[in-house]
Amino acid sequence: MISIHQLHKSYHRGTETVHALRGIDLEIEKGEFIVILGPSGGGKSTLLNLIGGIDHPTSGTVSINGFSLEKASEESLTIFRRDHVGFVFQFYNLLSALNAVENVTLPLMAKGTSFNQAKIIAINILTKVGLKDRLNHLPSELSGGEQQRVAIARSIIAEPELILADEPTGDLDSYNAQEITALMHDLNQQMGLTIIVATHNLSLAEKADRVFELRDGKIQSTANDQD
Amino acid sequence: MTRIRDIFRFVIKDIISDGWRSIITIVNLLVFISCFFAMVALAEAAYKFGNQPTDRSALLIISRNVFDPSESVVKEEDFLPAQELIPQYVKSVTPLIFKIIQANGNLMQLRAARLEDMQTVHSLQLISGDWPTKKNEVAIGEGSAALANWKIGDTIHIYGSDFIISGVVKAPGTKFGALWMNLDVASDLFNKPGEYQFAWVQLQSGVDAEAVRTKLQNDPRLSSRFDVYFADNLYLEYTKAVSDMKGVSGILVILALSSVMLGTYCNIFLILTERSREITILRAVGFQSSTIRGLITLRTLLEVSAGYLLSWAITSLILHWFNKINPITLHSIPLPVTISGLALLFGFILTIIFGWAGVWIPTRHLRNRSVASFIHQ
């Protein structure tokens, strides 16, 4: 499903050139639950951004279901994200002006679905993630765990094949982190979604099919669920 | 339709949630747009004043090179060239005394004509009361009545004498705001018998008015000392500078409205900087940059429209109040300063264009900006 070859990414910070990724090679199959571990600044977020078409690589290729991201225009990447990828961020990234249901409807509205139709689907998904009683609450009225559930609901509403989660439990207490971990695992098991999580959370790694450690822009070690 | 409704819903929700920014933007625009309305109202008033409809059924003979028509001196013998054209071209030649006076503290036109000429020559219509038949009576134009808040029976102090208002008359053109007095009474009052400001030449119907005017203007008895104008056209000459204000105001009007572009540009620039997080989220979940530009444009145009309508309401109220407490008069003619429907429409179209340009300039690169560039921002 995902094929990455000799992926390099460097950027400038002042006069300094930072090599965030130094030649990543990776193959990920459909339905896999992948966890990327590693220290901060190791290149985890950069790798997720490149797989999600949020950023362009300096060199190398990223191909998802045969679609090459590295040469695609911004507009094609937007359509690609809309149709194939769901994002979950560390700090939830919900729109503060919109309530939980409205936030979840966004990916469907980007596809052209009417709000009323999207709302029905959003309520259904929010109910599934345990937020039936929090539908009309603004992000500021929700706890961190609840906001992350809303973000997960938003990431799956448009039925993507791939979920990219960047430190999804990084801002949560251990109880909520456990809940979110379980929820993501369920999504992988029940819906067959391919999930790639960049995290420090080892309990997420325990649920993964494969775990990579990314350090200094390179994959240092690989483990699978048999290990 | 549903999509349009959803977009409006989204944008209005955003405007409300970002209330302070929206209010500041609208107030900022309000200042510029109010300047536009004030200037356009003044320009229109000046233009209207300098472009009174020309009465081609009558000519005026007036002294050459006088700025104030009340300084003109025309005597009985100066009527002769026009009288010689009776009855083929000219119906009548009648005298008119014209003065700018202070009446009870108001600067007014005083016009004095023979009583019988008031209706037949000067087209006055009595609205209420009576014609000024007595020596201590005057009639007032409806403009004067409104301007000075006078009514029938009130006493007006003119040139050291008291006069009673006998009636209110309706008069066309620049006569709108005048006081009307019997010619003999005015001659006595100003103590200059046989001396007038205008010779009023009423033309026969169907004659070539311009040919008659040229003939009189070229008459050697008039050509060196007098000018011959169509009635009311006189003011076009005297107030050319005033009507030229329209041209100058036009530039100021465009400048005031182009400030809308500057205002929206700054606002959008701030939005793109301050709200890069929201833009990143929308782009990440699959909104096209064109959709985001559309949302920003719609939000701005709604704010611009709100600013425009508020400015119109506020400026109209201020102008109404200003017209009431301190009306502008020029050559003693009241100059009502109002905002016309055409100016309202024209200004709205220009405001929308400038508002749109103010969004387009800072967002034009949005199409090619990667989501990562917003994240790094």
C-alpha cells in the first residue's frame, strides 16, 4: 500500500541545514498498525507529514496505492488527503468556533456532502467513540481525552484507508492515553484501517503489528508482533 | 443551494466566534466608508447646484464681470434691444431686483418683481396664504420656509424695515429659496428707482432661443457692458468652481474607498498569520485552497457589506442632523446634502471590488503554499 524509497528531507533553520530524514526505505501493507518510536527531533513528524502529503520530500519517493506524492501539486495532494488520509494530531487541532459534531463533519463537507447529511454520520461516529452526550460542546468545553476522540472521529468520517497519528496520546493523562490507544487499535481491527502512529507511548507499541525506531532521520531498528 | 447555505452558516459562525476581530474590521471600514459618503454627498450637492436645469424660455441681461449678481445694474434704457424684438421673438421684458440680504439672521435671496409678473413670468405658484399686495408684505419660497422655519404672519426684518409674510410660494430652479417682494416696494426700500439687477426677457414659444441670445449678446448696446444668459444658467457660470468640486471629490471618493482595500488587505494578512492553525487544519482535512480563499473572501465581503450599510446609516443620520441645524447655502440657495440611491449603489459596487481586491492580493499565493509552510509559520 505504502512504498517509500530513499526518502530525504532537509530544511533550513536560520543558516543551519537540518537533515530531518536521511534515506528512509519502508513498505507498509494495507491494514497494518505501525508505530514509529523515537526521540523528539528524530524525524517522526516529518515522516508522517511526507506520507500524508502535507510536505514535499527533498529527494526520494513516497507512493501510496500507486499515487506518487513527491511530484504531485498542492491541489492534487489536497484531493489525495481528502479521499485517502485521516489525521490525528497531538494537540487535537479542532476548530474552536465549531462544536464537536461540526468539527467531525469537516472532511465530508470538504468532499461536497451537505452539512445535514454529514451531521447524521458525525453523530453516529461520535456515539461510537463514546461522545453521545457531548455532541454540541465546543472544544473548550471538552477534556483533552474527549477532544482527541473528536479528532479521531473526524479522521475516520470520510472513510480513509490510512490514518496518520502524530503523538495522539502525548497530551493526555495515562487513563485517557489508554482509552485512545484502545480506540485506535479497535479501528485497526474492526475497520481494517492502516494506521501509522508516531509516539513515545510504549503501550501503543504493544498493540502494533510493526514498530520502527527513528533516530537522527534513520530507521534504527524494526520489531514485529512476533518479537 | 444547500452548499451555499452551509458555506454562509460556516462563515457567519466564524465571524461571530471571532467577534472582536470582526467588530474592529467593521469599525475600521466604517471610518473610510463614512468619509466616502460625506464626500459623495457634498460632491453631488455641488454638482446639482452648478447644474440647475436651464430655462430656455427666458433670458437674463446682467452686468458683465460681477461675481455677485446683486451687484449688477441694469436700467430701463438697457431693455431697449430686447424690447425691439417684441413681438416676433420676445413676449415681454420685465425688470427684476435681486439682492442677497440678511433676514432675521438668515442669508437669503430677495427677488422683487411686478406682482402680475410673479405668476406669468416667474412661474410662481401660491401654496398657502396670499400674494404680497401690501407695502409691508413679502412672500417666501418653500425653500426659505423650510430653511428659516418661517410661517405666514411672521415678521421679517429686511434692510431696516419690518415685513409680514403673506404667503408661501412654490418656485422652480434657483428661485426655490427666495423671498419675493413687490417691485415698487423694493425700489423704495433700496432707494434706487429705475435701477434693477436683471432684465428678464421672456421669449416667444417656438423661437430659436440660442439665436435670440446670440443676437442680444452681440447687440452693440449690450455687448460691452452686459452678458446675456438663459435663466438659471447664470449660476452655472458663477458656480463653475463649485461644480468643479465634483471632479476633485471624485478622486477623494476613490481614495476613500481604496482605503477599504488597504483595510481588508491588512485584516486578511493578519488572519493568514494569526489563524494559520485553522487554515492548516482545513487544508489537512481536504479543503482546497480555492475553497478556503472563497471562505475568507465571503467573510470579508460580509464584513465590508456590514461596514458599508452601517456607514450609510450613520452618515445619513449625521447629514440629516447637519441639514437641520446648519444647512449649507450658496448664493443664498439652500444646498441639501444627501446621499442619492445612485451614489449608494455605485459606492457599494466599488467597495465590493476594493474589498475583493484586498482579499485577493494577500491570498493569491495560497494555491501554491504547502500545508507544511503554514505549520512552520
